Amino acid sequence: MPKIIVAIDGYSSCGKSTTAKLVAKQLNYPYIDTGAMYRAVTLYFIQNHISLTNPREIEQALSKVQISFRRHPELGRNDTYLNGLNVEDEIRKMYVSERVSEVSAIAEVRHALVAQQQRMGKTKGIVMDGRDIGTVVFPQAELKIFMTADPLIRAQRRQLELMEKGDIVDLGVVLENLRTRDHIDTNRAESPLRQAEDAIYIDNSFMTLDEQVELVVRLADEQI
Ligand code: C5P
């Protein structure tokens, strides 16, 4: 059976990752959360006090960053590792969310991560989500989805997710963070977030998770 690339892009916290994970499971493909990769680099930059305006320092830091994904033996989830350490919980915290879009706008960071993502999808049969997958990482992807939802609904979903992890954050703070990230992600010079011309637009504000997964799997099946 031929293998395809499923590229899912969209705004922050619109449920891309949750949908992408389940679609990957149904297609029996690996899933790559590229947002987690940008978050891991951001965490490294914060921990090591890397100046975001010094390209040499950034290049040096990037050469020391190794990101990988490993399956959690008990929880069954795909955890993000930074230089051999499990950082899955840390990279989701607000202090990382507050800096990630700034770090993701740096050209050197994008070049390094896009190259790694392209290597991961070389043999196809992959579901990848992010902001530039259908436009920059895999412009030749067989299926491209552009997802969004109403900002307030996205903020409520994100707040719930944080709350489930014991991180209590005011809804206004979450909403403000989403808006700021959307603004930076859409307006940056280097591979800004935009819908690829051949991407299918899905507003999932009033869709259940099952409906979204079913729709994307059906669209993928049409390409296989
Ligand atoms: O997907 P998530 O919200 O975790 O992504 C965190 C941030 O990483 C985004 O707000 C964006 O700034 C950046 N990102 C990116 N390109 C990607 C994936 C994420 O710039 N492909």
C-alpha cells in the first residue's frame, strides 16, 4: 500500500495534536509533534540563558540540542526528550509557551528543525503537525489540513489541558498567550503560519474529536 504524508497546520491549541495523534494511530503511521520540538529548543535556550539576538550563540546552542521522541512505557504517549532527558511535562508549561514563538521566529532555529523534520518524513507514512508543515517542510504532502477554531474555545480547551496537569492558569492569561502566539506565528518573516493553497480548511469549534478524526482519516484514505 503506498504511504502518504499527512500535514496538519493551524493556530495554537486548536486540537491539531490530539487529532493528529489519533489519525496516526488509525493509519498506523508515526506522529511527529513539531511544536514540541520548538518548545524543547525554547526550554534549552531558557535554561542556558541563550541570547536571542546573538546568531553565533544561537548556532552554538543548536549544535548542542538533540531532540527525540520515545514512547512512555506506562502512559503510552509519545514523550519529547531533550539531550536524553524527558521534558514532556516541562515544555507544556506557561513559561515555555510565553517564549516559544519568539524562539520559533529565529531563522537558524527554523533551519535546524525543518531539516530534522524532513529527515523524519523521508520515507513517507507520517503524520506531522505544526505551523509550516504543508507550506515549508513538506510542500509535496499528499494531504494537507489547515485547522482552526474560535479563539475563546481554543483558550478554554487549553486551560482545561493545563488544569488536568495541575497548572491553574486564568482563562484571560491563556487567551492572551494564544493571541500573541498567533500574531507572532502569522507575521514572522521566516515561514509564517498560513494556509497552503491546496490545504483543506477545517474549523472544529463545533466538531467532536471523533468527527475530526473520522474526517481526516477519510481524506487520507482517498489519497492512499
Ligand atoms: O503546536 P504548539 O502550540 O505546541 O507550538 C508551539 C509554538 O511553536 C507555536 O506557537 C509556534 O510559535 C511554534 N511552531 C512553529 N512551527 C511549527 C510548530 C510550532 O513555529 N511547525
